[in-house]
Amino acid sequence: MIVVAENDDGTRTVLASALARSGYDVASVTDGQLVLSTLASGTVEILILDLRMPGMNGWEVLRRLKEAQQPGSPPTTRPPVIVISAQSDPETQRFATRLGAAAFLAKPIDLHDLGHTVRRVLRQSQS
């Protein structure tokens, strides 16, 4: 399953619909707390994560996922994360990568680029 975490209804709907049309099982959430709850199911293959969300934002989700991978933490399955954001300067992209993002896509999202990135990240995570 691919989880699309995006608080904007229109963007979330477009991304989820495009992925579903490509044959993926997709779940959509609107904030970081729902991301963490959904990840607890253990069935998430990829997380597509917006950085700006109400409540717990994408940065906090990335931090918590990174902390969960530290030695001494209980074992967790962390899916690869594709960060999406309108804030796409090089510093933001580097910081997202340092926090564990597998890829970064700038908004507005090109659906062809999204599909290509999802396929690439899935291949990398399965090897």
C-alpha cells in the first residue's frame, strides 16, 4: 500500500487517483498523527509525505521515523519516504534526505515524475 499524506484535498485526491489508476493500493491521510497510525499497520510500501500539514507536520514525522531506526529502539519497519513540498530549495531537499527521505519531488507534482519515482523507490526497497 502507498500512503499519501497531504492536507490539501485537491492535491491529495489527484495524487491518490493517479497512483490508483496505475494499479497501486492507496490510502490517504491528512496529518502526521494519522501517518504514524497508518504506518503501525505494517502494510505500507511507500509513504508520500508533504512537509506542511496541520498538527504534526512532515518534518516531525521524518524525525520520529529516523529516531525509531536508532540502535536501542524497538524494531520497526520503515517504508521508504518520498517527500513532496512547494518548499524545494536545495537546503530543504538535503535536510529531508538527512532525515531519511528516499526521494524529493517539488510541487506542483508532475504525475509522470511521481510514477517514475514510485517505481524507482519500490525497486530500490525490494533489492
